[in-house]
Amino acid sequence: MPHISRRAVIALLGVALCPASAVRGQLVDKDPYALKPGEYTWHPERTGAGPLAIIVSLPEQLVFVYRNGIRVASSTCSTGRPGHTTPTGIFTILEKDKDHHSGTYDNAPMPNMNRLTWKGIALHAGNLPGYPASHGCVRLPLDFSALLFSITHVGTPVIIANAATQPAEVTHPGMTLSAYAEHEFDAVSGHVKKNTPSPVQHASTGPTPVPLAAIISSADKKGYLFENGAEVAEGTVVIDNPGTPLGSHMFTLARPDDGSKGLVWHAYGYHHDEGGTAPEPNIDVIKRIRAAPAFITAMQSRMHPGMVLVLTDKPASSVTRSANGFVVMSNAAAS
């Protein structure tokens, strides 16, 4: 009788225990790190309206959902298996399709699909055997994926990483990427308040902002601004103490703060590689950056709650962008 490896036995059991259709999942009230495959938590009552962000932890096979910087949900997941690894980095949801079917893998159903790349990486319902088993997508319990689908929108940021921090609320005492100028606060604050609102409902029918993302690359010494997938501005940046890396950070704009005459952000640090440590988010990183005036004007005139600001030491080349220009920072090619 041929020898069957332990990994093969586990895989066979996973197939036997997980039907071809997606696992429905079970709502529980647990610490996220105690969740078993298929279990999830859901607590939208913890906070009201505000910007949304999603973190996928590859080592822990867990998904965390934050609104207003507060964790409102968590779930087990299954990411890419060897040979089909899930790319790491910062993504924004490019497309939503509740009844999607794969164009690559035999028309396989991908319910509640939130697309992250045009090469096939997405969040969607699927089998959850308890280990990485997908072709690169992030599989979720069916019921959880439906709940998540109801609150995401095109432009919602998603971090996929081997290490990531929980959000920290930080206040930048100025107009961001420019020298502090208190007299500018009222004008920029007015832009933030009048521009397209962030999604304020716990349902997909709520108002959604025009997706806005800025990326600052220390490698390029440039800033790039994307609105609804198109690059609308590009400019040079000067970084204080250039020998010190910026690290990998994502900031989502929360609101203006009249008291400090500045802007409040939810800050996240993340790390691509296995065994790495995510940098703790610190507003001093933003303070090191000065951008060209035209770039600052373009960004400030479009600012709204939910805007994404990405800082990276990697080049922002076409390799790290999705086809229509949205930024995808990754150390692995999507399969």
C-alpha cells in the first residue's frame, strides 16, 4: 500500500468535510484568535458611521474589519496555497459582484465577491479547511461574506500582510505633506466636509465616496494621486532624513479636528515578509514628507473621510498597480 503523507490526509479530510459549495459559517462571540474554521464575529453596534478598513492576516488565517478604527468583525479565512500564494500589500476594492463566477476555474461560484486585482484575487465565500487552500483568493464563510459585502464599497482599503498592526488614531497638526499652515485649515476642512461622503450606512445602499488614494514612494521620491482608478496628479516629494526608511503604512482619513487645526487619521502598519514585524504607526512619518504644491492642492481639494494615504519604500511602478491605475503594493504576483 503506498504511503500517504500527513498533509495529504489532512487535505483529503478537508475535502470530505467541506462540500463543493461555500461553508455557511457560524456566528460566535469569541476572541478572534480563538475562532475555529468557519466561525466569525459581527458587532456593527460598536461604532456608528465612518471609514471602513479590512486586514487579512496570512499567518493567522484571519480577517479583521475595522470601522472608525474600531474592530467590528473578524472571521477565519483560507488564502492561497503553495504555488498560488495570495499577494501581500495594500489593495482597494475594484469591483463588487454578489453572484460572481470564476472566468478561470471552470465557472466556479464566488459568492459575494469583492475584487482586489484584475488578475483574479478577491474576497469571496468558499471552503474553509483550516489552512491555505485557495488559488490566491481570500475565502470567507458564506454568511460572513454576505455581511461584509453589505458594508464594503468600491475603494474600501484592504491590507493583506504577514504582520499588521491594529489601527491607531493619530492627528496631523497641519494640512498633510506640507508645512504647517493653520490659516489653511478652514479651507481644507471645508473640502473634507463638502466632498462626497464616506459610506455612512451599515448597508450597501448608503452613500459612497469617489475612491481616492494617494501613494508616497520613497524609492521614486514621488507622490501619486488616484481618483476613481485614474491618476489625477503626480509630483516630487522631499523626505527628511532620507536614509531612514518610511516603512509600510496606510492612513485612512477620519475627520478634521477643530481643536488641533489638523486632520485625524486611522493609521495601520504592515509587513510583507514572513517573520517580519509591522511598524507601529506614527504621525512623525507623515511629518517627514513634503510634496510639490500642485500635488498638495490636487489632494486637498478632493479630500474626504475614507481617503487612503499609503507610504512605502517600494517603487510605485506599473507592476505594483492594477490595470486601471489603482495602487496595489505587493511582493508577489497575483495568480
